[in-house]
Amino acid sequence: MVLLRHSLISGSELANTMQQSLIPPELVAAYRAAEYRVEACLAAFRFRVQVHSPELAVLLAQTQQRCAVFITAHNPFSEPQSSAENQTANARLRLRLVELTSYLYPAAGTDPRGEWPPEPGYLALGVPLPAARRIGREFRQNAIVWSGANAVPELVLLR
């Protein structure tokens, strides 16, 4: 079992959310290969899925939080939207996240190969996995990137 905030979730439950997905495998691979850039406090940093992030660990320790989520409202279900639609959706996402945490940092999902443009979003600290999933689904996202206190971000598929 893996401790996620204040609730337990089995490794098989997390694996099941990944195996039974409607998301095309090549899109999942792109999410896994992405770099997630965060503009936090005094310094920016990047993290990757399934790779320990020392910078995220420090940020969690400094803020005394036990988890973090990267989430965007851009391009719901990976369907391109206009710049205005994406900005409006991200503004609504920010308001939603502010209801849950005061530790909110601008962030973006980026393609290290430069084949797709960055997708702005947020790194929100202290948002438990169930709440992070709900918000991701509310904003019609395919996935979020969530980390517990171990600072190893994991891709969490939502469909």
C-alpha cells in the first residue's frame, strides 16, 4: 500500500487507473516524456514523471506540505482550443485551486523535443489525490501529475 496524504491506496488501484484508459498510448507516452516547469518562489525548476525531484522535495519541506499536483485547464481531452478559451479555463482553474491551497505556483507542461507548445497550468501544494482527480476531471483533463511527500511525481490518468 502507498500512503497518499491521509488515505491509503493500493499499488494495484493506482495501476488499474493506468491500465483501463481511454487515452491513446502515444499520448500517455508524451505525458510521461514531458518536463514540468515550475516558477516557485525564488527559483524555477523542472521535474519529470517517476523521477525524484530534489527541488520539489525542498519546496514541500519549506511549506510543510505532503503532496503536490501539476494541473492545467488547457486543451481539454487534448483537443486544441483557442488561446482565449485556454486562458479563460486556466483562470477558472486558478480560482478553483485557491479554494484548496495558498501554495500555488505558475507551471507548464513542456515537450523536451519542442514538438508541441508549453501548456500553462499550476503546481498546487497540499491537494490530496482524490481532490486533484476531481479537479482534473472537472476541467476535462486526460491526466494530472501528482506527488506525495517522496517528491516522485506520478502520472495519474483520469479517463
